[in-house]
Amino acid sequence: MSNYDDVTENWRQKFLKEMDQEKIINKFRLCADDNYIYIIYFNHEYRVGRKTGKIQRREEPDREVGFNTQMVIYNTFYYAVENPCASGELVPFRLVKRVYPFEKAYRETVIQTLQTVFSGHVEELKKACEDLGGTRLPQGDAGYVLPVFPFLNIAVLFWDGDEEFDPQANMLFDSEITQFMHEEDVVCVAADVVKYLSEAAGLKEKRIFG
């Protein structure tokens, strides 16, 4: 079992033993039945087993769910403040509260990977953003607001490279994203942007941090 598996198992147990499921359902206005809590993440519907704590894609229950996705869902349930409220103001990573220690990893790993994956693939990126429920922005060769959850957005901005300039990418985050999750999870969300966009674009899926 890898360290990632150990961490995931610890959070599965925490969900079962420490989290108030009814409170989670009401806080985020989620659909639920006796067996599952349902949550939409990057336009994919996931379900969390109420008796098992296991996270699955609803339509593909046997498909492996990535580490980042599991951490973001568990940690949103666990760390969100009593009444989280998105501001609707999208800001650069450096302006998000308490994320400064993680900026180097975000820049050197997530943004660099996004630039590499979609270099020369602007049309694929546009289609992928639209497949994930994105709304077009005027900035960039491809700029979109994407729903992380139905109640929380992120933006992706991309400029393709040419003979003179390398491709450039950036992400913008709701200024109150850390009302919903631990600051370290903001990097997991950013990493999942790359994963879900590369998957939707039909390119080789890029997983970062597990």
C-alpha cells in the first residue's frame, strides 16, 4: 500500500467515524439516499458510500478515483466553515488566503504541466473546458470559468506559444475558496484541473500528486 493509499484510507475512516453526514448534506445542499451522498465535481457526478465511505464515479463505479479528487471531496466535507460562501471574485493563487507555502509546487508542477500538455492544442482545450461546463472568458487563446463544484468556480487562462514565446497558463480561484477546504487542497484542485481537462481533451491523462 502506498502513502497515498494510506492517506486515502485514513480519510475514509474519518468520514465514517467523525463526520456528520446529515450536516454535510444540508451544508452543501447535496442529493442523498440511504446508501450514498452525491456530489458533482468538475462536471462529473460522484457518490460517497454512507456505510463504506468509498468515493466512486456514479456512472463508472469501478473506475479508479484519483487521490486529489478523493482528498478534495473528503476535505471539503471536513474543513469547510459552518456557512461557506463563495465571493465570486476570481484571484491569482498568490492572493488566496494561507496558500503561500504551496505556491512553488503550484507554479513548478501544476502550471508547468498545463502549459506543456496543451501546447499546440488550443482547440482541444476549448472543447475540454466546454465539456466540463465551462463559460468562455475574453482573456487568452482559451479562457474559461469552470465549476469545481456547483457552488464554487475556478478559471483557466491559456496562451499558446509560437516561434518567439513559450505557452503561458494561469488559473484564478475564488477568493474565499479556503472557506470550503484546507489551503493545501487548493493545489489538489489545480492539479485536478489538468487531469480532467487532459482527459476531456482526449489527450494522455495527466495526474499530479498521485
